[in-house]
Amino acid sequence: MATVPGAGVAMARRGLTAEEVSLRLQRDGPNQVPRQRPPSPWSQLAAQFVHFFAVMLWVAAGLALLARMPQLSVAIAVVVVLNGVFAFVQEYRADRAAARLVDLLPAQARVLRDGRVQDISADELVVDDLILFESGDRVSADVRIDDVQALAVDESLLTGESVAARPGIGALVHAGTFVVEGAARGTVVATGGKTRLAAIAALTRSAKPPRSPLSVQLHRIVTTVAIMAVATGLVAYAVSVLLGLEPSDGFLFAVGVTVALVPEGLLPTVTLSLARAAQLMATRRALVRRLESVETLGSTTFICTDKTGTLTRNEMNVVTVWTPAGTTTVEGVGYDPTGRVVGPAEAVAATGALARSAALCVHGTTVLDQGRWRPKGDPMEVALEVLARRCGMSDTGAGGHLAERFFPFDPVLRRSAARLGGQLHVLGAPDGVLPLCTNTGGAVDALDRMSHAGLRVLAVARRDVREDEVLLVQKDFEHGLELLGLLGLEDPPRAGVDGAIATCRRAGIRVAMVTGDHPGTARAIATEVGLLGEPALVLEGADLPAADRDLAELIDRDGVVIARATPEHKLRIAQALQQRGHVVAMTGDGVNDGPALHKADIGVAMGASGTDVAREASDLVLLDDRFETIVTAVELGRSTFSNVRRFLTYHLTDNVAELTPFVVWSLSAGRIPLALSVLQVLALDIGTDLLPALALGAEPANRRVLDGPLRTRQLLDGRLLRRVFGVLGPTEAVVEMGAFLAVLAIGGWRLGHGASTSLLALASGAAFAAVVLGQMANAFACRSETRWFTAVPWRSNPLLLWAVGIEVALLLVMLGWPALAGLLGGSLPTATGWALAAAAVPAVLVADGVHKSVARRRRSRG
């Protein structure tokens, strides 16, 4: 390890003894962050079988067994098991993509104990330990600094601040941060559960995520359908008893009716639709950790985004240099030292001299790692070393290590210095350097221009020194400097961010920046990417209103910027916006973002640069850290939401057709026979209807899906209900009952009289065929809520064409295979029966087309 200042004092103090360490370990326990034990895979799997929808199907399977229909019971059980296993596999894989919180702490720490330096396990650190660390070390506990040498600490994981902190003697550094420059010795003041890191972890666990909109709405839909099924079963029981059926037989009949009307196919359709969308998102660099999050993304109305690493690339870069000889532009990508300086010859030469002086005043450098240039040290300092290399200098090394005498950055003076040969080189904030210079002509104007452009500006100066001149106290020898120029640095926005933000606004989604960074930097980036709203509103976390209602009213607007935000601020912001009715997506990459990510409706973590804590707390992980990937995910989420509405319309229409025969039978007091048997209804649910419904769940995204806000955030709204129960369902039911009654009438049946078994089988086959063919047409009608079915390209969803083809084949098998037809209770219709059943296709399509035309005219008049 590098020499640590005050090491002699530290050795004199000797540190804790082994006995003192043992006592503290017994008192405080090991230095481990308390964490909740993750659920076992078995409990996660079991959870897929006990949610409300699954429980309802288990009850249905039990009732079917009670009703002496074991085949039906087994079929329902298989649906629940397969669906549960599939959902578990999807979410288990995503959960294992994130590592544990404990990974943030180092395995080893260097301490002074019993008078000697020892390497110990970080778990063994105790309060009052004397700990030593240097550049590259992760801080293992909360530590008070006792001695320091040019120390710079990256605290972005806890604070969100992208600029490294420069803690002095007496300052605290926290567990989970890491040293990017210098060395220090300190005293441990908190370990394990008493650290700042543990407090944020506890806040993350306490922030309970809300139920997803999909789960809430599906619960409501399934409850409604279950009530309808039970009510129909009770009516069927009452009517059957009134008609003289034995109570036990009537009960079994009623149970069969109830089970048949339960939408067994809805659960696997929802799961597979969400899983397909999750797979598509994965191919577009977005990892969904919970399937329900897919639909929630589509309902997003407010995105709170971090700045560093999300809107920007987190790569500091010198882009422009002002010198008294002129201004130059620096070209290059990231930390790659290859590049060039463009400008007048004199200015280029002056830039080279300035770059060398700046590089001598820093320690950061860039290293080639697996074919990519990466920073080693503070990103800003690395950018200065890269500038020197782009100016053609190959001997800058690790910056200040070349200097004969190095003076680290002083947070009070706001500058650093280095002596090499006969020159003193000074680097720092303009207000800390310009007053010491004798030639500042034009510098102030250049500073204003660069600051307004959103650049971080540094000043570089130098002066000659005599060989015998002693440089001791920094403020005493920095005078009479020659200003070499000003450096303009930027953390460039990611490509495509401005377009992604514009797309959000077109989609009616509000975007706010919530960052731990400086308000000036946040404003500049927000302006550059087009995020800052009109009128501009830039707030600091400390200035936010104390009342949640006032906070929500203040920030519920597009383009607000909130800087210096703490974890508590971010959590309050998410809660306040949710109280205003927003579906909130919160992005983040640091430990400090964990609580808000967990509380938000959609927590979005960075996969490439983010922390394990952020990923564990999130619902969506951006594998490429790009903001526009969020927009892509929202687009897929909206498409999935539309698809759920599509196959929900499809399923409910079928329920109307399935329910109608029982309603007619009950209202006629049994004088009209049942058009469909219980097993035929089950065959429709799990057999013919399932594949077209799944195909509707795979309908590709409409190009206009992000044009304007969501017209509805409800899966089941008035428009869908009117379409199902006022148009599609009644049309299908009328053709179904018409075909059934017509075949009976042609065969000689009269109202109130019995029908032969063969005639009833022919009529029931016609009714069954009418429902299947009507549902085939319904599948094409459901591809759009507003357009005629021919306006949607047929080939855009080939899965639907295959599904409909298989549906027709299943229809022929169910009616034409004698054994199966006898079990279900129908038979192949006559030619007349087929013609009557086929009328369901044009009837459904025409009725749907007329309904859409009327709705368009009403909207245009409105």
C-alpha cells in the first residue's frame, strides 16, 4: 500500500488489541448489512398456485370432480400447473440476474491492530478500528478521517453526485463508497446495521411496492366473471329443481354450469402474452424481472429519470479550450486517447502547453481494459490526462506522479498544483485561479460563454520558480501566475435522448430529472436534451415542500428538474406523484435510488453501470443504460396492454355465447332445450378459443401506439363492455340460437315438446359450429378497436392465421370424431346446419364494422 500520512502517529497509537476487538464483536456483531432472506425457489413456485385467479380455478377443478367430471377437473388442474411453472421460470431467471447487496462490501480491509498493519475480513471490522485505504479500495464501514493525502471518494452510489468528494480531516466516508484517488487513515465509527448503507437498505425494504394495475384490474374482472358464473349456476339449480330434477342431480348440473363458465383460458393467455412481451423487451436490451411489470410500463404517466449514466454517458471529456491565442475544439470519443485538437496553429500549440500543465496537477489516468479505454481515478482528472494524450504527449503517465512536488486539491482554495523543473503548474476552478493571474483579458467572457453552454470549466495557469524557492503552504506561493487558458468539460448526453424525451411528450408521459448532482449541471443537461420545461423549474431537494400534497402539486408538471435529491427525497417524490394518480417509473443506478425504485410502480435500474441494490429493487433493468430503451419498453408495454384488451374482448364475447343457452333454457323453464352441453362449453374455453386468444396476445405494436396519452387505463371500460355485451356477444348468440332452433324446427321439433337424441345432437352441433366460426371472425375483428378488420394487414400476425386454421380443424374433429362428439353431445351438422352456422362470420364482422363506424362519427362530432 502507498504511504499513508500520519502512519507514524498511527503506529504509535497501536490500534485496538485482540481483546478489545473480541469485546466489540460480541457487542455489535459482524460488519454485515442486515438483509432479508430471499424467498426460496419453492416458495416462489408455490406463490404462482395460490393467487386469486389460480385459487378460483382450483375450486373449479374441485367442483368438477364433485360433479363427476374427472376429465374436466384434470384439464383445469393441468392449465393451472403449466401456467404457474411457466410464470415461475420467467421470473426466477430475471431475479437471478441481480446479485446480492453484500457484494457491495469488500472481502478484505487493512487495519492497524496491536501495533501492526493487518489484512482482515471486512466482516471483522469493529467500531474504533484504525483503517487504512488508498486509491481503488472500497470503504468497508462508516469511517471518520484522521489523516488524509489527496483523498477523493466516489460517493455517487449513495448521493447521486457525479463529482468525487474531497473529504478532509474529521469528515465521514461511508460504507459502499470507494476511493478514486489518494490515501487516508481513519477511525471506524459504525459497522453493519448502523451504517448509512444499511439505513438506505432498510428504507428500500420498508418501501412497499404498489399492486400493479394489471393485477388490480384482473382481480376485478375475474371476480365479476366468477360472480356471474356462480349466479348462473344458482339459477340453473333452481330451474332444474322446479322442472322436477332430483336436487342432487340439479346440484351436479349447476356445478357443471358454474365450472364451464369460469374462463379457464384467460390465465394462460395473460401469462403467455406478458412473457412474449418480456422476451421482446429482452431482445431490445430491457430485462423484465416481474411479468406484470410489462403491462404497468404501458400505463406509465410519469418518468422520473436520473442524470448521470442515464441521460448522459458518464464520461467526462474536454470538448473546447480557450487560450489567449485563440479557441480550439477537441475531437475524440470517450476516454480513448486518440483524437485531435482543431483550431488556429497558435491556439493548438497553446492548448498543448495548457494540457501538459493540467495533466501534471492530477492523478487520474486511462487504461485499456478488454479492448476498451476505461478511467482509473476521478473521471474529470482522467479527462485532463486524455486531453494531454490527444495533444500528442505520451509521457503524462499518471499525471501528478511525474511532478517533483505535488499539492493535492484544496477544497477551500479550490485548486491543486504541481512543481516540475523550473515551473509551478496550477489547476482549479476559475474563481480560484483567475484572481491569481496577471493576464485575464478575454477570460471572463470566455468563461461566461462556456458556462452558459453547460460546460464544467477549469482554469490552468503557471509561473516560473527559482531552484532555491521553497514551496510549503499552497496559498503563499500561488501568485503572479500566467493564465494558460480555460478548459470546457462535458459529460455528453447519450445519443437519442432528446428524441426519446420528445416521444414521451407525444405519448402524454411527463418526464422529470431527479438527481443528486449540482443544480447548475442538472439544468444545463436538462436544457441540452430538451427536458427542461417552460417555464423552467429547477429545485433543490432541501427546498422541497414538507407537505406531500404541496410537493405533488409543485412537481406534477412536465420538465421539472430536482437536484441534490437524497434517497428520502426520491421516495417522497414517487409517493407524492402516485397520490396524484400517476403511474410512476423511477430510474436509478445507485444504492441511494433503491427505496424509490422499490416504491415506484416501475423501478428502472441500470444494468451496465448500476449497482446490485438498484437492480434488486427494480422491476426493469436496462442492459444498455439508455433512456430511449425505457421508451421502447413503454411502447411494448402499451402494445401488451392493447393486446390484453383484445383477447379480453375475445374471451368475454365467447362467455356471452356460452351463457346464452343456459339463460334461454332457464327463461323458457326448460321448454327450449340446452343448445350447448357443459362439456361443449369447456371445449370452447380450453380447446378452440385458446390459440386465437394467444395469437391476439402476440399482435404487433401499432405504429401510432405512442401518439397521444392512453385513451384508457382500464382493461374493462364502458367502450369494451358496450362492444362485448351490446354488439359482438349478442350477434354471436343470436346466430348460435338461430342455428340451433332452425335445425330443431326443420327436424320437426315444436316449442315445449321433446326432441330426439339424434336431432338434438345435430342442432347442438350447429350451435357449437356457429360459436366457433363466430369466434374465428371475432378474432379478426378484435385486432383493432377502431378499424374495419380489412384495414389491418393480414400478414402482420401470421400466428393468428395459424391459430384460426387449427381452430377450424379442432371444430371438425370435435364434431366429426364419433367418440369425442358423443362425449361432448354434438354431431356434424347437415348442409343446412353448416350454412346457418357459417352465417356467424359475416354477421359478426358486419356488426363490428357498423359499430366502429358509428363510434367514429360520434367521436368526430364530439
